[in-house]
Amino acid sequence: MTVLAPAPGGLRRRRDFRLLWTGQATGKLGSSVTGVALPLVAVAVLDAGTFQVALLSAAAWLPWLLIGLPAGAWVDRLPRRPVMLACDVTALLLFLSVPVAAWLDRLTIAQLSAVALGAGCTGVFFQTAYQVYLPSLLERDELAEGNAKVQATEAAAQVGGPGVAGLVTQLAGAVNALLIDAASYLVSTLCLLAVRTREPRPARVRRGSLREEIAEGLRFVAGDPYLRVLTLFSAASNVCLFGYQSILVVFLVREVGVTPGMVGALAAAASLGAVAGAAAAPVPSRRFGSARTLLAAEIGAAPFGLLIPLTAPGAGLLLTVAGGFVIAAGVAAGNVIKGSFRQTYSPRALLGRITVTMQLVSYGTIPLGALLGGALGTALGVRPAMWISTGGLALTGLILLTGPLRHHRDLPSHPV
């Protein structure tokens, strides 16, 4: 694997990793605020229906289906840092447009959907470039710890984001909460600009057409038993996960009767599970094996989602917290293990295309899940839709047992 030459004592690598880490964590905090604030704008300001709110979530993830594959090939061709900078600036302008339109009394559901779609496009390029850029700042044996730190702080941001969104919405309105996301992209931009390490010029190699390069990444993932089963599992679990998450705000506000501030508090408390899962993942991975830990995290956590549809006013709100906490812990631990595995297992020249191929399939099902949740909520009622989505989520971990993971203690470090 090609890495940048370290500065004496490795100080530059550590400094630049901290900058990248800080910018990513700040951006995740802003996105976490938006994850609560945007549907609250739709519900509280524009009086949107259940399906319209679910449509916002679908729009944010639809770009993975539309541009995911070519984005992976482009990222393998381009310097990653400029790509990430362009994404941050574009997202900043998109989220600034929402409060401006509201102040001018011109805000519509169509604009919210367009902003979600545009921000989703920047997210495709940023996340793909980030996954490929990170190994340039760390040695191979530092990746697991680096990914754990990134996941843990992202999880912490997801805890703070909903609480901040709920508080700002309660005090200043949901529209103004989106200013926090715009500010987070500014911080991320400044952190990236301060990174001193520059990627080496890519070696001059003969490249095929964009279509041929995309096909190469697809063939690798489809032909590899580990990557294939992880991709299929992520796709199925995301349908169910976002099936209920896309209508969770509607469920809590209209079905259970909680305030916007309480919505943020409940989401923040549930998200604490992600902090715990991400921080703890390396320890059981070393002691019991990465493959075993991955199976335990993904299969063991999902059934706890069945607590969420049981949520009721008063003490019954704790059921949302408990179910969300365990699910978040399992997802975060799994993401740490899967991210490190993909970065060390994949050929360096194919990493961008492998990453985006897996994310295309897994993230590409998120719009389907969001729309399905909205359609079920509209047709059957919000609570029955929650039962169907969380019930499906409880079964998805069984997909992992169809591949080679169940036969091994650890995930391999290179293709077999």
C-alpha cells in the first residue's frame, strides 16, 4: 500500500490525522442536527404529510444510486483532498439557502427535497474520497485504531446533534437549526485547508474507459465472498433501518405526542449507543476475533429495535431510548470492523471503486427503505409501519451466516 512519507517522529501524520478527524466529526455533528431539524421543518413549518417527510430522507440517499459508481471511478483518478473541499463548500451553500428562503417566506417542500438531494450528491463524493484519503495519513497497522477514533467521535456528534437540534428548534425554530450544519461545513473546510500532507502524484498508468473501471470494481466485490455478503447484509439492513427512521419523527410527534425538544433528547440518548459501540469495538475484536465480534454486534443488536414501536408517553419513552441505543451500538461497532477490513483487504488501486460499489448497494437501498416506511405509514398507520420495519431489521443479521464469516475467528487481511 502506498502511503505518504512521514515527517520526523510521525508528528505530521498525527497532526494531519487530527485535523481530518476534527473536520469530519464537526461535519457529522452538523449532519446529525440536520437529520432531526430537516424533518421538523417539514412537519412543524410546512405541515408536511408522512410520505413527504419520508421523501426527504429518500432524496438525501438517492444520489448513491444515481452517481455512486462513476463517483468511485472519478475518486480513484482525482486528488481526494480538493474533491472533499469542493463538497464541503457546496454543502455549506445548500444548507444556507434554507434559512434564507424561510426569511423571505419562500420555503417549500420542493426546496427542502432539492437541498437534501444536492447534499446527498456531495456526500457521495466526500465519503468515498474520505475512505480512500484516510489510509494516506496512517500506516496500515494504525487503521483499525484510526477508524475506531473516527467512528467514536462521529457517534458522539450524533449524540449531540439531535439534542442541539431539539433545543435550537424549541428556542429559535427548526429553520435556524440548519445554520449549525452550514457552520459545520465551514469548520470542515478550514481543517482540510490546514492539512499539510499532500497526496503523491498518481503513477502514470494506462486507464481504461470509465465504464471499464466501474466494471472492474463491481467484479471484484461480486466475486469476493467476504465483500459480497457484507454488501448484501448492509443493503437489507438499511431498508429496514431507514424504513423506521424516516418516520420516527412523525411517530414521536404525532403518535406519541412529544415536543420537538424531547424528540432531540430521545434521539441523543439513543445515539449514545453509537459512542459505546465504536469505542469498544477494537477490544472484543482483539480478544475474540474480528469476524466473531462483527457477527455478535450485527445479529445481537437488531432485535432490540422491536422495543421502539412499544413507545408510549411517560416512562414508555425509555423504550425508544433502549431500542435505539442497542441498535446504534451494534451498527457503530460493525462499521468500525467493516471499514478497517475494507481498507486493509482491498487492493489500493481499487479501493475507491470497491468502497463506492459496496456503498452503492448498501446506501442505494436507503431511499427504498425511506419510501417504503412512508408508504406503509400512510397506508397502514405509523405504528404498524414501525412494527414491520423493526421486525424486518431483527431478521437481517441472518444474511451474514450465509457467507464464510461464521467459519473464522478473524477477517482476512488480503483476498484469498
